[in-house]
Amino acid sequence: MDFAITDEQAQIKEEVRKFAENEVKPHAKEYDRDEKFPHDIVDEAAKMGLCGATIPIEYGGAGYDALDSVLIAEELFAADPGIALSILATSFGTEAILEYGTDAQKEEYLEPVAAGEAISGAAISEPDTGSDVSSVSTRAEKDGDEWVINGNKMWITNGSVGDFFVTLCKTDPEADGRYNGFSQIIVESERGGFEADKITGKMGIRASDTAELVLDDVRVPEENLVGTEGMGFLQQMQFFDATRTGVAAQGVGIAKGAAERALEYAQEREQF
């Protein structure tokens, strides 16, 4: 197996590295200290195709593949994890729409993200439910041609800056089996009953927005259902499969950045 990257991928790495040096590093401390979402830097990243980088070209994205995306993540996270996540997570949650959404959903939600005009999110964890996804209690009930959603979501990336969230809900509490009866539903932040409370004081990655979401009788049209009703848990697992390699790349990037900074310091430090 050949693990060498292509010339095109090497060029992508170099361009992203230059962007990180010029646009990310000079402002990293400011955004981390102020716990402020870097809208201006994200806008510049969108011009380079770094927002929704894996969204297909037909929906306005750069169409990068999985390896391309982890190379991008490594370079950005080596510069600053907070701003890096702010850039790359603008498309968080769109993986489900791309995989299971209708053509109309893809046009409505993917294209603005790829253009840098919208920010998405994935609303999964809850105040008392994190890794055990099958225990989420946020409830979505059908009322005519609408879903009525009630519940709380916690530690949601882009929570107070996002435009829409692919939200995991319990739609059939009577379903047999622990992993059945869940569905993914798109919830726009402009809907009545939607509230976001920004979480501050994080130990790191502070430029990236994190919030608690409160859903109080939020109504969305039935066409906001992503994929198949009742299959949301399995769809969610596919989302994790698609995104966890990216998390690993983030760790590699952070380690790379730390090693580079340690080397720079070791070369300039005068002990005696």
C-alpha cells in the first residue's frame, strides 16, 4: 500500500498551511482569550473552499475526499484548535443530509454552508446523555404536517452561531429494541421556541462556539425529517464513522503544532 500523498494533496497542505500562518496564528490568542467566534476568519476560509470542504461540487463545495479533509484538518489544528474547529465545523451535521437527505434538502442546506453563508450543527448530546446516544430523551411528536420538538441538547458545537441543526430525537418511544424509534430532524435556529445558551470557561478550543440548546415546542415541517423515520440511531452511527477519523486528524495536528513550537523554542533558547 502506498501511503504517499499526491502532488495535488501536497499543494492543498501547503496552501492551507500558508492560510493558517497568515490568517489563524496572528489572531489565535485574541479569539481564545475572548472566547469569540472568528466570523471574519471563517469568511476568508470559505473563499478557499475550506468550509464544507467535503460537500460535492454539485452543491457548491470543493468536493475534497476523506484524505484531503484530514490533511486540511492537520494543518489548521497545528495552528490553533479553536479557530480550526470553527472553520471545519461550519458543516458539522451536513454529513447526514448528504448521505440520507432528499435532493431538496441538499440544495437548501448544503449550498449555503459551502458558500460560507450558513453554519450547521449536530445536536446529539444532552445534559445527562453523552456517549450513550441511545438514551437521548429529546422528543419529537407529529402534529399534522409538523414535528413538535421538546428537549435539551448540551455541548453543541456552533450552538449559538448556527443556522440549523441536525437533531437526534425520539420519535417512537414504544418502538421495540434499544436502538429503534429515533429520527434525525433539521431544526432551524430561527424557529419559535429555540434558544441557545453559550457555554463559556472551557479548558480549550475556546474560539469554537459551544452551547446548550433548549427546544420548547419547536415546530418544524415534516419534510425536515432526514432519512427514514425510526432509523436515526443507525444513521447517527454512520455520521460518527464518517467524522471520527477527522477527530483523529485534529489530534495529530495539535501534536504537530506542539512539536513545531517546542522545536522553535529549543533552537532559540539560551540556557547559559
